[in-house]
Amino acid sequence: MNPCEDFPSVVSFDGKIYRINPTWMNVLGAIEVLEDTNISDELQLSTALSILVEPGAPLSSRLLKAVFDTINSSKMEKSEKQSMDFFQDWDYIYAAFWQTYGIDLYQYPDMHWMKFSALLRGIPEGTRFSEIIAIREMDIPEPNKHNGKQRAKIMEMKSKYALKKSGTTLQEGLVGIFNAMVSKARGGE
């Protein structure tokens, strides 16, 4: 994010400019559709585009990738471990926004994705969300004669808060979507 620029509201694709609506609700809705293995690739693509791009835009996975490239900013921190899932962790994310910023996300459904992402990355220690991420990323110490209880407690907490599906950092999630869309483009566009 550049502090001297507005959040993007258009995307350039194949020489044309298309208006986009990358609110946090829309982006998460598009991600949810793209992760839904119960619907066809074409329906995933058309639904995600209809959520994010003005009517009349072409049905193109390259356009969807351009939208995500535009709103991603590519400066997100990358973690080696998968530590979050927007949908599994939603209650904790929502509570962290409330606790940290006094923001009830549902009162701000039009918040731009890039603002939402910056605030999410800025959630400090002391929220349940950050504690859960820390548990997931915590290393289990090598066993010795003094740390059996500590190791058991760490393993219990890791099991309790484990990701039920392949969890992602913000960057990894968007990269995964990009890769899936590129793969779909090669297969059907």
C-alpha cells in the first residue's frame, strides 16, 4: 500500500478498465466460492467475477487474477507455516477487530479489502486471534526429563486449535487462488 494513493477501485485488463468492488465482504465471498468444490469451475469463476467486477466484464480467469493482483499489494508477510483460515477463524478475526480497533465489521461492509488486510495484519498480541495463531505456529520442544507436561499441554492446544482444512496466511491464500485460476485458464480459456 502506498500512503499517497487511494485504494484501487478499477482494474485494467486487455486494454480496458473495469470497475471493481473489493470490499472485505465481497472478497471473502469470492474466496468462499472459489474454495467450494461442489460447484463447477465455470460457475466458480462467473460467480466470483460477478461479486467483484462490474456487470458486462468478460468471463476470464485472467481478469479475476488481475483483480486479486490489484488488491493484493504483494507486500504481505509470508509465514512458513499455515496459520489461519478466514472461515474457520472468522469469530476470532471479528472479535479481534472489535477488541483492537473498536470496529464491528458488519457495520462496515464496504471497507476496502486492502484496508481490512492491513488492519488484520496489524492485530497485536493480546487478542484471542493472535493467541491462536501463536499456538499454531509454536514449536514443540524436544523431549527431556523436565518438560513432559509442557509438551503435552502444547500438543493439546495445537490439537484444539488445529486448522480443519488447509489453513493459509493471507498471502498464501491469495497465491493459492491465483494458481488455481491460472490452472483453470490453461484448461478452459
